[in-house]
Amino acid sequence: MRPDGESGGTVPATPLTVAAVQAEPVPGDIAGNATTAARLVRAAAGSGARLVVLPELFLPAYHPPTLRADPAGTDVVERDRVVPDPRLDPLRAATADTGAVVVTGAAVRRPDGRRTCSSLVVSAGEARVGYDKQHLCGPDECELFSPGTEGATLVLDDWRFGLGVCYDGCFPEHARAAALDGTHGYLCPSGYLAGSEHRRDLYYAARALDNTMYVVFANVVGGADPWRFNGGAAVYDPEGRALGRAADLGEAVVVATLDPAELDRIRSAHTMLVDRLPTQGGRRAVRAG
């Protein structure tokens, strides 16, 4: 991973197969959820996926009452960005065995005492903190977590991916910052509640088209009201079309291949990133009548 600001480069040389996962974790059961994650990663890798994205806060589950009541039991502890928690051993083993790289959500306790809603990057048997959610959504998240302070780009082979978490993807500037860092895609572990289907399906397709980049959207599914989630995990191409999309109910692994030739074709046809003005200029009043 590299911090935002380093230049990207050219279109990747080879395709990359990715998976967007939706599943229902058990609130507070990190060990059990890591075992579920490992099973899903192995299934995705068996279908050819090199990169697997799981939902926001998947390891402790996105369930604010449990996160509030048992912070010690629902957090993983970071040391120099490494997460050594033995409860993650099944997931570490899955990455070591398959060669897959995994992005999954966790509540992370930092050395200075802060608690962050983060994406872990698990690869080659090691779990590291990749990115801390910058835009916290609603009173529960604002009470439970501290916001992240910087973006991050995941480098895998010769592909570059901006990292976001759920509400980050509602801000065009967040994905644009990733695109300006030379990314080819945007990864968003998320937790969208039932009733938000229109926004869920619009935001991430728009981020793909805005920035002519692939978007991998993973989401929680299932649960009980008011914490019932709506699935719809998807992979979008750089014009915002779904290459694959899961239903609103049920566990699913959506596998798609990111094609550098298609990325190049779309960026050649739709040159928003090149044509974007360095400054959009000031504003003046235009009077009518």
C-alpha cells in the first residue's frame, strides 16, 4: 500500500480477476466470522479470484449495539499496522494457501487508543491495516469510531486500487482523489441497510463512470431490523455497468475479470480525467430578468 499522492502510471499489462462478497456475519463473533470469510475466500479463489473484497466491519459484524457493549471483544489490535490477533488465523491461512489478497472490514484499536472502522488487507498469511474510513456515517459511527485522516492505494501486481469504506463512496471527491493517484479501481467494503437500494446501486456505478475506473462493491446481507442489510454486491466496469451483481438476499460471491484493454478503450473514449480543469474557477452571479 502507498499513501495518496504517488503517481500511478500506465494501464496494467494483464487482466485481474476479483470477487465482491456479500454475507451475514454473527455480531461479536470475530473467530466465527473469520472462519466464514476464509470459506468465502477459498470459494472465490477457486473461481479464479486473485483479489477478494468482503463487507464493512465483517469481522465483528456491523451491529452498533454489540460494538458498543463489547469493544474489547469486537476490536482487533494493531501493532505497527500489523494485526496479530489469533482469531484471524483461518483467514490468514486461506490467503497463504490460495495466494488471494483479501480486503475486509474490522474495528481496529490503535496504539494511541483510537478506534477506527478500517479495511484490513490480508495476504500471504499476514493481516495489516490498509485504510481507516474517513467519512463516518450517522450518530452510531461517530460515537464508536474516530475518522481516518488519509487515503490509501493498494498496489497488487501492476493494478492500483483506491480504498474506501461505504459512506466514503458517497463523496465524489473521495474516489476522484484515488483516480488522481493513478488508480485503476476503487474497493468499497460496505454496509447498506434495507431500504437504501436506489442509493446503493447509484453511488458506486457513478464513481466508476466519474473516474473511468473499475469499482468492487461488497455488502453485508441479512440481519434483523433495524440492522438488516440489503446485499447487492457488484463489480462495475469503468462506464458504470455491472459486470456481475448479487441479489438483495442471500450469501453470494460475485466474480469478474478486470480487463486492461477495456480500461484503456474506455479511458480513450471518455477523457474526463485528462480534460478535468486544474481549477474549476470562481463563481459569479447571473441575474435573471
